[in-house]
Amino acid sequence: MFEIDFREILTVGMVLFAVIDIVGSIPIIVDLRTKHGHIESEKASLVAGVIMIVFLFIGEEFLKIIGIDVHSFAVAGSFVLFFIALEMILGIRIYRDEESSSASIVPIAFPLIAGAGTMTTLLSLRSEFHTINILIAIVLNLILVYIVLKLSSKLEKMLGKNGLGVIRKAFGVVLLAIAVKLFAANVKGLFV
């Protein structure tokens, strides 16, 4: 458990970075900040971190208790990622939620940062890498998430509306590819 390997940390960190896609989420964060006002970066990062770490340790057991296997969860997560990616690419809004006073917990901490794709990825990574390296990669990603959340208004000004649109569409395509890969890797497991 305590075998720190920088290559593992880098690999896990890059996988989580791609799945969390905080840079691609900048347009969503900017939109949420416009609708709800202030976003509590510390709270969102901390809650997302707790969700990820708890799920890393008890996620598979929790799914077994409620009668869901990892493959079903992964396929469901792939659908969520697929629809979020479609929203990003096509500029449409599929996900509608009730208005809340703050966006820090829902939808930023969950499901934007610690969503089904992230949780499914954590379960997959746990079978391949040492837990300590996954924990370090989670913390490093959360630091990056915190920085992006904190600087979202500056990033919005720096990138401009067109820059945000380009980033949103580019990361939407990446997220769509991750969704398809997640689906393809797990759909076979549903029929075994």
C-alpha cells in the first residue's frame, strides 16, 4: 500500500485530469458563477475530494450492497459523460436542475468533479495501481481544481467568449471519446 512510485502518480494523475476535465469545465464554471454568484472553491474541492477518497475505499462494496456491479455503474457513468459531452459540443442544455443558492456542492463538487466517470475510473485504477499513489494523484488534481475554481473569473477574461467556446468544444470531444471508451470497456461485462 505504501509503495510511492512517481510514474504511477503521473499516470493516475493524467487519467484523473482527463476524466475530471477541469480545464474543459471552465465554461460551465463561468456559467454557474454567472447564475449563482460566488462559488466556494474550498468547499467544492474539499467535498469532491471526500467523495473521491470515500468511493476509492468503499465504492465497490457500496455498489455490491445495493446490487449494482462495477460494469453497470461504468456504463451508466458513460451515458452521463456522453450527454455532458454533447452539451459541450453542440451548445445545448440537456441537464436541468432545480435552482439552488450555491453551485459549490451540486453540480460542481458532484457530478462535475467527482461524477460517475471519476468514480468508475477510481475503481478501475484501484485494480491496477497502489492506493497511496492514487491518493497522491487525487490530491494533486484537487489542488489544480481549486486553482481553476479560484481563478475562473480571471481565466474567463483572459480566454474571452470565443476562447471559452473553443475549449468547451475541444474538451467536449475528448470527454465524448472517454465516454465511448468507458462504455466499450464495460458493456461486455454486463452480459458475462
